[in-house]
Amino acid sequence: MSLKWGLVILVAICNTAGDVLNADGMRHYGEISDFRPASLLRILPGILHNRYLLGGFAAMTISFLAFLSLLSIANVSFAVPATASSYLFETILAKYFLKEDVGARRWIAAVLVAIGVTLLEF
Amino acid sequence: MQNVSTQSQSRRKTAALACAVVAANVFGNLFLSHGMKDIGRLISGDPLAYLRTFANPWILVGVATLFGWMLLDLALLSRADLTFVLPVTASAYVLIAVAGHYWFGEAASVSRWIGIAIITLGATLAAETPPKTTEGLPEDLL
């Protein structure tokens, strides 16, 4: 396996873990209605007190460093879509782990996005 | 009637937030890519090697923009399901591919343009679903 694809897999795994943990963490945190920068910055202390967000943040940090390496050896129009290859896996985790109601439209949307993302790589 | 109006206002707010998430993602990644093209190959186990990239202004602006993206994304996840957020914000991939073509002169094949059209269709389908299908904490739903 090439270094490029190794980095893609690492970023995709960390993105998946980060997205699911962050979604779970924000459900514990509660709904945010004020989007002013000062209000958004108040999420930061919340990250330290929420083990889901803390785990999500750690996964996203690893993902970011691996992504920087990937960008140094690959084009942005390859790197960004390729690392989104975990769409279907994330949808399955959201259904069974986060208990989201994934109806037909969302399954079709996830499949279409996964196909579209794959095509972007060619 | 008031409930319908509140719901519609909340949905508009979620849509505006999704647009901000997409914009921050697109610009953050483009700035980072620009910076990494200046720096060149970076594969290292040394964290300091990554910290040194912050001396590049494009990287600095890119990281700051992606930090903003992370906060906006968390705010969006507090209001919408992950299975809504993922396809809807996938429009960022489309914009990045288009910007990569026009800004950096990256090659854009026919299959890439077909991919762009399919992602747009998927994002549109997901955007028509209710943003949030769960109430309460995950453990309450078990």
C-alpha cells in the first residue's frame, strides 16, 4: 500500500471516530442557538468536561496532522474527497450508535455522496 | 401556528449554519493546500516539524479558519443529526474540487464533474429531510 493511501485510511478512521464522538458529545452538551464568535468559543471549556468531545477532539487532531502530510504529497481535490470515503460507515454508526432515524432518503443521499466522492478521485 | 413559525425559523437558522460550515471548510482547506504547496513534502514523526509549518501565513490562516469550522460544525451537530450534517456539508467537496481546478489548475476529468453532480443530488436529498430525528441523550434512547 502506498504512503498516500495509508494516510487517506488514517485520516478517514480518525474522521469517523471524531464525527461520531462529536455528534454524541454535542447531544450531551445541548442545542446551540447563538452563533456569535464569543458564544461559539464558550464550547471550548465544554470540550474539556465532556469525554465524548475530548475523544472527538483527540481523533480530529490526529486526523489534521495526517491530513497536512497528505496535502504535502497529493492535490487538494484528491485529498479532501478521498478522506470522506467513510460516509457509509459513519451512517451505519449513526443509526446504531447514535440511534438516528435514517430513512430511505438519507440512505440514498449517503450512497450518492459516497459514489460521487469516489468519482472525484478519478 | 406559532409553533410552525418557530420550527421554520429554527430550520432557516440550521441552514444558515450549514452554509457557514461549508464556507469555512472550503476556505480552510484551500488555504492549507496553498501553504503546503509552498512548504513541500512533510512526512515526519516529529510534532515540531508540523508546528514549524505555522510560520507560513497560508497555513496559519488555514488553521485559524479550520478552527472556526470546528466550532461551527459542533454547533451544527448540536442542532442536527450526523446523518443530516454529513451529506449536506458534502457540498464542500464539490466547491473544493471546482476551486482546486480554477485556483491551482488541478486536472478535472469528466468523471470528476459527474461525481460533483451526484454529490449535489445527494446533498439536496438529505437537505429535504428533518435536521433532527432524535430527542434527549443517546443513553435514553437505548
